[in-house]
Amino acid sequence: MSGQINAFEMAQKQFDGVAELLNLDPQIAEVLRWPMREYSFRIPVRMDDGSLRVFQGFRVQHNDARGPNKGGIRFHPSETFDTVRALATWMTWKCAVADIPLGGGKGGIIVDPATLSVHEKERLCRGWVQNMWKNIGPRNDVPAPDVGTTPQMMGWMMDEYSKLSGQYTPGVFTGKPLGGGGSEGRTEATGYGVIYTVREAMKHLGIDPKESVAAIEGFGNVSQYAAIGFVEMLGGKVACVSCWDRNEKKSFTYSHKNGVNPRFLLTITDQYGTIDKAKAQDAGYVIEDGEKWIEKECNVLIPAAIEGHVNGDTVKKMSKSVKIVAEGANGPCTPEADEFFKKNNIFDIPDFLCNAGGVTTSYFESVQNDMNFYWTKEEVLQKLDTKMTQAFHGVLNMSLKEKVYMRDAAYMVAIDRVVKAMQLRGWV
Ligand code: GLU
């Protein structure tokens, strides 16, 4: 959290503010401030050299009033129970705002996956499932990829669950590889979803996409396709991307005088999102410190790495021309950053709206798994565009009607839907 507020405290603080705005019954608010169920477990893994290492695993199920818990599993060296709690809470709001019939969950393991061999990763994935399989499933909790996890890992996890339960159950994990129960369009979904919401925000604000420049943080799955979408769908320019260099254990910003070419950068990026420096330099890229991305001249800022990077300190370095902040990551902007955006009339597309394209396509994946009938990529992306556009306008209308900030409006839409589902089920 970059020395800032703890992520779960931040999630609760955001929720408390809106609960007050909504005049929510304090007893109902108390139900929603906390996850419904939490699991913490140790995973012993036999390493390739014969030694035994024990990893810490988590799963948090925040709320399943609207349907099975849904959310990714992160493999991250600084994962904590509280980050998983925060992320699980945000998943509840994300599914509700996207209006998909799912609840919120999140999982994690404290590990840097880049330090493991393929077989060690596979054993770790299977170990996570051996701990959790009785508490997940297509009708109660459906995990997916997130930071540090991949479609291949979801394939192993689905296989382990199917073996343990004695039935081929593709719908227990989403984000699986194509040909292994995955959906067309899932890889592009989160990044493209970010761009569908940016497109709608530009229409609303009267900004010409072709004259637009984006500064993007990160070059993982979300940023890669957000960058591609910004260039190919909107016709805009991407000033820079940043990436975590796993060899040097720090991040760098990559920019190019003509705008970055994300398709080229993809060809020189490894599976962990580290861009090859020498090849980038040969192609005319300027490589600077990882913090520099936020200072680049642009009108659209897309933080799409991890939580807390746009905060009270960094926000002051932002280009004065920024009109839109599109939160591709989960929780990238702290409450201090929100205050700055409000004061400076910057239009924020909050994380659980902006990056809902991933989970929405996960939902499409589980629907296809249930039907055992698969859609084309065009069908998936068309359905995704429709859902994201509806979600964006639902929140925008609430924001205009109630004269509230976009994040508060998104919370109002989401909390309203979850409370209604709890009431209809007689929980509260
Ligand atoms: N990990 C993604 C997210 O934070 C996707 C979750 C999912 O597909 O279930 O939204």
C-alpha cells in the first residue's frame, strides 16, 4: 500500500461514506462491512530440489446474496489477509455494478510466482485447491486469474477440483485457457472493458478520442489490452506504459516519441509482464524510473497495476491536462487522490466499474461451460461492450441525478442491488 492506508480499511471507509449518503440501516451496513466467510491455510509444496516449502493461502467470500462468490486468486509476495478482504469486498460491488448474478470473493497466496519452476507452480495451484475444494464450486464460489496467476494455472486448478469431486467441472474456475474450457475474448476482456468505459466517458465529456493521449501504469494483462484498445479502438496515442522488472526488482516507465506501440511491446514482454530493455531501446524507447508514468503529458490516466499507487503524494505530479482517470487496477486511487480529483474536476471511472470487463467475461465463460456451447470472439466482445456500456451509464445517471462523485454513484448502484437481494432472500 505504498505506506498509505491499509486496503481493507480503505474499502470499509469508502463503504461507510456511501452507507451514510444512502441512509443505510446501520445493522445492514454492519453485514456488508465484513466478509461472510474467510479461509486461511498453509500449503506444503515439494520443491524440485526435494526440499519442502510451506506457503500461506487465503480465500475470502465477502457476500453471495446475488449469486456464487466470484473473484480472482493473486500470487503476490506482499499479499496479506487484509488485501484479500478488500479485494473480495470490491468484487461484490463489481459484480453488482456490472449487474451479473454473482457475489464477491478473492483468494491469494504469498509468493512471487517468477521464483517457481513450472512444476512447482502446478503443485502450488493443486495444493490451493486441495485446501479449498469443499468450499468452492460452480454454485458457491468460482475463482479466476488475477495478478500473478494465468489461464494455465486455472486449467490445473479446474483439473484438481474435477479429480477430487469425481466430475469434470469446468465451471468451477474461469479464465481457463482456450480449448480447456476457456472463453474467447477473456484475455482481452478487462483491458478492452476499460476502453469501452473510457469511450463512453469521452462522449459524455465531449473529448475527441483521436486527439487523446493516455499514460498507462503497468504492462500486465489489463494494461496490455487497455493500451491496444486505446490505440486500435479509439485511435488515440499512448504516451507510456510502465512495467515491473523482475530481474532488477523495480519498475520502469517506457515511452516513445511517436507514442508506444503496444503490439510491438507485447512481442518483447515475458509472461510476468517484464519488457526486454535492450530490445525496447533498440526500437527507440526511452526508459525511465517506474514512477515517471504519472508525470507524462496526457489527458487520460490509466493506473492498471496494483492498489494505492495514485495517492496524496503522487497525484500532485500528475499532468495538468488529465481529464479522465480510468482505474484499470483494483484500488489504485486512495481517498486523498479522490479529494484531489473532486477539487480539480477530474472525471474518475472507479475501479469496480472500469475493470469489470474481466469478471463479466468470466460470467460469460461460466454460462458457456454450463451450456457446453461456445460463442465466437465477436459475440463475446459484443456482449461485453453492451454490458459495460449499460453499467457505465447506470453509474453516470446516478452520479448526475444525485449530484455525487462517480465512485460514490457506483457504490450507490451496487449497494442498492446487494441490499435488495439480501432483503428478497430474507437475510436482513
Ligand atoms: N481478477 C479479476 C477481477 O479483479 C477477474 C475476476 C473474475 O473473473 O472472477 O475482477
